[in-house]
Amino acid sequence: MSIFSNFGISASGLTAQRLRMDTIVNNIANIETTRTPEGGPYRRQITLFAPRQPEEPGKTGGGVRVQALMQDQSPFKRVYEPNHPDADEEGYVLMPNVELIKEMVNMIDASRAYEANVTALNTAKDMAQRALEIGRRG
């Protein structure tokens, strides 16, 4: 593994975690959306990661990629709000399957993973700069 492949690996992690954070923000923004174009309440989105294949055959460690953006199939919440325009005959409204606490925990996790990738990228950059300085002295 060359020092420059570290840049690609860290960059793939940054891209994947950024999409994960965008997905979490979208979930939080739609926490009370009871009508979607597809019909029914908003369904929570989940990012699914998979290993990225290395660019050179026979090498390991290619980074990460987003394999899919999936819908969480957990049941919707039923909330009693008889005056809501989307209430059924019994006065219950189907609300999105988004839980704010779970989304905030996932956001903290994604931001920490993003920060770790930034740190790894900066470390690889510093190592490359120091290697160039050694080459200039010799």
C-alpha cells in the first residue's frame, strides 16, 4: 500500500460519512411528515456501507463506499390526534418511524467517524511532506 492510497481511503470515508450525515439530517427534518408523494408518512432512511475494491488487483484496503440508501421497515408510530387532517376514523395518525434520540446518536457517530478520517488524511499528508523533506536533504 502506497502512502498515496491512504488519501483515497480517507477520502472515501469522508464522502460516505458526509452522505450518512445528510441522510440523518433529512430524517430529522421529516420527523413529523405525515404525507409523502408515495403516500403515507415519511419512512426513515438508512445508509448501507460496503468495502470499496482497491484500484490495483491483489491489493487490500480500498476504503468504503455507500452500497445503498435503504428505507427502515420498522412500523410507523400511531399517535392520537383527532384534529389532525390525516387522522383515521379513530383519531390516530401514522407518524414517521424516526426517533430523534437515535438520529442524534447516529449523527454523533457519523461526525466522529468523519473527524477520524480527517485526522488520518492529515497524518498521511504530514508523512508525505516529511518524506519529501528527507529527499531534499539527501
